[in-house]
Amino acid sequence: MIREYNENATAARFVMHSDNKLFSGKGLSSPTPHPINTFIYNKGEAQEVVIDEIAYTMPARCILPLVSNQHFVFKRPETLTAWQFNREFYCIVDHDAEVGCVGFLFYGIRHPMFITLNEEESEEMNHLEKVFSNELLLKDNFQGEMLRTLLKRVIIKTTRIAKLQCESYQQFPDEKMDVVRKFALLLEGNFRQEHEVKFYAAALNKSPKTLSNVFALLKQPAPSVLIRNRIILEAKRYLHYTEKSAKEISYELGFESPAHFSRFFKIYSGTNISAFKSR
């Protein structure tokens, strides 16, 4: 079942999926033509999900946030409910002061983030699913605002649960964890052009050494490692999901030459480009 809300004037889009087999293969598991964020709620038993060609086990009674450039396929989509929304419907970046999820749930350092629910939390999510479903049947001037309010409730609730399950958030003050969140968001917006730690440190009003020390204290990978990993991930997505040549990809990702990109890819992925494509 798919129920959808659209605002023609703003291009805002909100979609709710339930028991949708599109998530088992083609369709929404493929790259979407328009960027859209997704909350997946697994109401059934643990199941396999393949994200960017890597298989994971999604636990039972679990929520998984996904962003628009992630490609995913679920083994048993009939047990899933999904909420999808674009920037025009609700911009998590512009509303981060309200929901505090950017760089944590979405565009965060940790991917994928499986957020398990206890029985009470699961019952609340089941109730919200019914409220969403009923609201999507209504057609009046309040519908869009009501759906945004419900979505914000899901985001805040999920963020609270996830932070309780994150050891670092229990050990360290919010201002240090916010450095990680803000770095993650900066990285997502700039990794194609900016490959050096000094750019991100300056944007966060810190020296490169101070920034690296914060990440070390929080037991996070070094900023330089995160930058490299993000570039490699995007390169693999281009190679796997598009017909772009290595030369085109090298310029897309801000390299001075295809040869430089090829060396970078081989060093940090462990294989050369032609071997990866053939595999």
C-alpha cells in the first residue's frame, strides 16, 4: 500500500509505504530521481537488508534512517512500514534546532544506524502508523501541517531513543558530540570538493589538531579517515549504479586527474577500478 501527499505549489512530497514489495528489488531501492529521506520501521522478525551492496541484519522492532543517495533492498518488505519525505516537505537541516537529527540519524558518521525499540516504543510507533494512515485519507487545508507535525514527532522520538543507545552520548557533553554531528553534515555537503581536514576544522572554528583530538576522545575514526571513506563510498556508488567513466568520476569527486583518482581508489579500496567494475 502506498499513500502519498503532494503540494503542487512547493513540490513537497510525503509518502507512506506499508507491505510494499517495491523494497524487495527494483523501484524505490534504485536511485530516486528526486532526493528523498526515508524512515524504515521493521515490525517483523530480524531480516537481511542490502545497503550499497553490503548485507546487514536489521533487528526486529527496529527503525533505520536512510538518505537519498543510499541504495537498499530488503528481504521481507511485507513486514516494513516506511515514511519518505523530501526537503520541500520537511528540511531536516533547516529544522535541526528542533529535531537535532542532522549528522546523527541522517548524514551521520555511523552507517547504517539500526535503532531498536522496546515493547512500549514499538506500540507507540504502531499507533503513529495508524494516525499517519488516517491523516493521509483526509483532504483539507490542514493535512500538510498535520503530517509535518507527525513526522517531526517520529524524528524526535527516534533521535531520543538512538541517543540513549549511543554510548558516546552518555559519556560526553552535547557540545562535543555536536562537533561530530556538524562535521558529518559539513562532510556530506563538501567532500566532492574539499579533501583536507583543515577545511572542515576552519568551518568549525577549530584547528585540525583540536578537531582530531575531539574525535579521538570520542573514540571516533579520525576526520581524515572519514573524508577518505566518504569519497571511496561515493566512487563505488558511481561505479556500481551509473555508466560514468573513471575520468568523469574523478572530476566529479574533485581530483586533479584521473590518474590521481585511480591511485587513491586502489590504495583505499584495496582494488583497482577495472577489477571493482568487473566484480
